[in-house]
Amino acid sequence: MSDFRPFFSFGQSFFGAMMQRLDSLRVKLFMAIAGANVVLVMVAYAIYGWSFDQGLVDYLNRADEARLSPLVTRLADGYRRHGDWRWISEDRQQWHDLVREVLGVGRMPRRGPEEAKDGVARPRPPVVPGNREGGRPPLTIDPRLLLLDARRDVLLGPAERAGLAVLRPIKVGEQIVGYLGYVPRLQVVTSLEQIFLTQQNRRFAAIALGLLAAVLLNAALIAHWLSRRLHALSDGAAALAQGDYAVRIPVSGHDELAQLAVDFNHLAQALEAAQRMRQQWIADIAHELRTPLATLRGEIEALQDGVRPLSQEGMASLAQELAQLTRLVEDLRMLSLSDIGALVYHKEPVDLREVLEDGLSAARSAVESRCLSLTMDLAPGVRVMGDESRLAQVVANLLQNTLRYSEVPATLEVRLNAEAGQALVVWEDSSPGVPPADLLRLTERLFRVDASRARASGGSGLGLSIAEAI
């Protein structure tokens, strides 16, 4: 049994590979489109064939009735002349000749018995018009004809089919003297019509095969077209997963797949921008941390080497650098907590006018040192549900931003009012303003209009980010 294990293992792996290859979007689209169209072709072929059969049979039946009307008249005339049906029931040749004459086939020539060489008389076969050798009678409707008397007893024709026959009365005056019956074409019999129907079926089958080939080709092209566009999306998603945010998908058309490609490109663009921001953010953090650390290290080394004496002024400088470093770390920690939703707020009804007045009054010395002209227009009674300490931090950050970037003599106007159930605070300071190109990035973390990030021209660039987070 162990000798067959490699064979079974190969069979399983081959079957698994084939199933995996077939389990693809292209194959599924092809099978779905082709299957639906094949079903439509088969249904159309069946309906068309059935309607043709029914239409042909109905047409032939109506044609039979029209062709038999003269025969009914001839039979009535014969009965009127002879007074009974013996003139035709006892002479079958007369019956066949009459039927063929009325139906336009022609009379069957009468021939005597053929004398054989051995002297034995044998009946001659009937001669078929157009057939010099003789043979079978032509294919007409007469095998389905019956002649019945007034009591509906079969005089001529297949009596076993009388129950299926449609009877047309034969009248002499107002009296019914007999019936001409014919068996309807409930199904197409072996005849010229059957040959014609076979030819039509062959044509229908050829048309169906052509349609089937066109359907399969159309399904293959559509499946290839759709799978190619989806394959481009799949490749783009794989590239994004590997960190290639510069990938873009070509957009063609205006359908849903084109819109999906546009959305994908927007996503890739956003991820690429986020990657650049992250890289810039890391570089800015390193710069912001390196500056106070370098200052601390230099001053400590100067104290260790005796270059600078240990004094209150030197300790104050060290404390200032340490406070700036602590404030930067605390700001980064607050933003991180805000990102993960862990920043704690103690909300209660807060009077915004009191928050603004307290925050601006606490920084009065800094306002006076910068020669800042402060104007406040604060509506009373504007209360919100919020954290008073966090809102005070927002005010402090905005004021710090005004003090750092406004040119002396600076002006600040703060207005508070309530509009449509919301509290609106307008903080408007003097020049220089923010360039229009930088307005949308004003609250980005560590963003500063001054790309050099000089300490003299501003802070770390986290104040407005914290204000927006709160």
C-alpha cells in the first residue's frame, strides 16, 4: 500500500493546484456570464423550435382543410349522380384517382397485368408521375383520409384511425349523406414536411452553435476585461500592504471600477502624505529634544570643568531648559493620550466668560511686556459642558501663540457670544498672519511656519495641535 502513496500525494497536489487555479475571479466571471447566456440560448432554441413545430403543424392542418374543400364537393356530386357510395367504395382505384386529381397530383394510369416470360401474370406496380421506373405513390395526405357513410361507418381509409379523424360533412341538398375525414397532423409524420423540418432543425442547431460560440467568446472577453482591472487593484493593494505608498492605479472610464481606482489613489496619496508627516514628525521631535538636551549637557560640562561657577543664575538656566524639555514631553504625552482616547476630562457646567477672563488675567504680565493691546467683548451667561482646566489650557496655548508670533506693538481682540445653541469664541490677533498655503497645516503636530525651527522664532509647534485635540 505504501508504494501508491507518492501517486496519491501527486494526485492530491495536482487536484489542489487545479482547484486553486479554477477558483479565480476570471474563471468565476466567465462561468457566470457564459452559463447565463448558454441557458438563454438553449431556452431560445427550445422556444423557437417548439413554436416552429406548432406553427408548421397548424399551417399544414389549415392547408389540408383548404385542399379538401374541393374533394368534398366532388364527392357530393358523385353521390348525387349515383345515389349511393358504391361507385367509389367498390372501386378503390377510383378513390385514389379522385383524391390525386383534386389534390393536384394527377391520375394513376391503369395498367393491365404484366406478362412474365414464364407465362405467369403478375400485377404491375403503380406508376408514379415523374418516375419512369414506377415505385411507391407520392407522399400526399391521402393515407390520412377516410370516407364514411351517413352512419359514420368507414367505407375507405384506415378504420383504426377513425377515432382521431376530423369529419367534414358531405351534403346533398340539406341532407348529410356521408363524411370526409382526415387525421390532423398532431405530430409531423415521415413525409416531405418531416424532411423540411429536419432541415430547419439543422439550421437552428447551426445558429445555436454560432450563438453559443459568440457567447463563450463574449464571456471570455468580459471576464478578461474585468479581471484585468480588478487585478490592477489587487496589485495596488499588495503594494500598499508592503509599504509602497507611491503606487497609483491608472483610471479609465467613469464606471464604478474607475471610481474605485480614484478612491484607491486618494487612499494611497493620503498614506503617502501620512508617511511623510510621520517621518517629518520624528525628525522634528528629535530636533526639539536635542536642543534642550544639548544646552543642558553644555552647561553641565561647563560646571564640571569649572568654566562656569556654580551659581543661582546657572541653576536657573538649567531649570529653564529642564522645564522646556518637561513641557515638550508632557505635550507629546497629552497628544498620544488624545489619539488613543485616554485623555481624561472632568466635565461640568462651565462659564466660558470666566474661563477667558481668568486665562487672560493670569498672563497680564506677559501681555504688558509684549505691549499687547487686549480688547474683550464677552457675552455673559454663555455656559457649556466641559473641563474647565482643559479649556483654560486652550486659552493659554492661544495666548502663547499670539505672544510669540505677533509683532510689537501687537493687538488682540477676543469675542464671545452664543449662536444657534453653540458658543462661539473669536480670537483675532495682529500681523503677521499665516500664509494662505499654511493655513490648512496650522494645527498639524510640530508644524511651524518657520521651517528652520529656530528657537527664537517660536515654540515646538504643538500648542495649536493640543488646542484642537481638546
